Amino acid sequence: MLREDASGSVTLDASLVFPAIMIVTFLMLFFALFKAQGAMAYYAAAISGERVASNWTNSAKEWRTGGYPEGSYDGLYWRLSNDGLLTGLFGGGESDQDRALSVSFPASEEEAGGSLASRKLRAGAVKLSPALRGEIGYDNKLLWRQVSVHAEDPFELAPLRRFMGSAQVEAGMSATVVDPAETVRIFDLVRYYTAKIRGAQEGESAYRLKAVRVLEERAGAAD
């Protein structure tokens, strides 16, 4: 009888199970590619951000080693005029735009101009893969200076997008600018001006503006 005839059952079972196995296998493969793509984007962002933070104290530093030619510096008062120190100290000054800024990538080495902080960020942006999109930013919070990178890979795996809703690869990281000597100087400067402002006869606001003008003049004369 038909119910007792098992011939062809293996073929029938395989025709039902094999497509499901293939779909799951390819989904696992695409997911592995998705994770690898994300790992590569994070690695690129981390390397760029950490090297920008490491080289922040001198724009003449070589990208990989951090070495720089003897006598090559950014100027005596670059932290005042190009790094947002005045804004952090007094909440004003000419460098408001440099206190928290960003540079988009992909970027080209032919691009020029902008503030010193922008050029330092662009040096890291041009090192990132042209396939990545995003921005590299800098934020100066006086005693805490930070370089951040947010990268996206516009290439999406269509099969994963159907199952996950989005297969967009994103990676973000942040690196702290380490400058021990300058941190000590800033701490002493904050203590000095805090005492001066509190004891100023002309009032705190007037003394703050006066101090900003003096520091701006010194920075401008050094430039």
C-alpha cells in the first residue's frame, strides 16, 4: 500500500529541510560579514581618534610615530587662541567655534584653511577609508579635552536589512587628549583667576572681560 511504501522519503525530507538549512547558513554568513564590517569600522575610527589625540599638542608631529622636527611648535599661546581655553576659563573669547568643532569625512589632503584645531582634526579625517562616512570632533572642557569619531559604512547587506530592519554599520569612539604639564598649568590658572575674580573691586564681570582682553592681546602678539 502507499502508506507502507517509504521510497523517496529521504528526497522529500531533504527537499523540505535543505532550503531552511541554506537560508539559515547564508544568514549566519551575512551576519558574520556584518560583524566583521563593524569591527573594521571601529578599528579605523579608534586608530584615527587615538592618534589625533596623541598628536594634538603639536601639529608638526608625524602621524604614526609622534616625532616632530626640532624647533617645530604651534606657538606659545596656541592653547589660548586656537584651543578654546579662553572660552573654558571665562565663557567668552574669540575661540567659541574652536571649543567644540567637527570635521566631516571622507576628507581630502588638498583641503586647506580653517583654525589650527580644524587642521588637526582634518589630519585624522584624511587617514580614514574613503568608504566610511561620518565626522571627527573635538571638545575642550578646560581640564577634560576629548577627540571623538563617529563613522558609518553606507554599504548595507540587503538580506540582513530585510530581517533586521537596518544593516547600517556604525562605530563610535572617543580619546582623551593627554597633556600633563598643561593640565597642571590650567589648574593653577583656574585657582589664580578664581581668587582674583572674587576679590576684584570692579566686579566679577568687569574683571573677567579685562582678563580676556589681556590674554587675547598676548595670544595675538605671539601669533
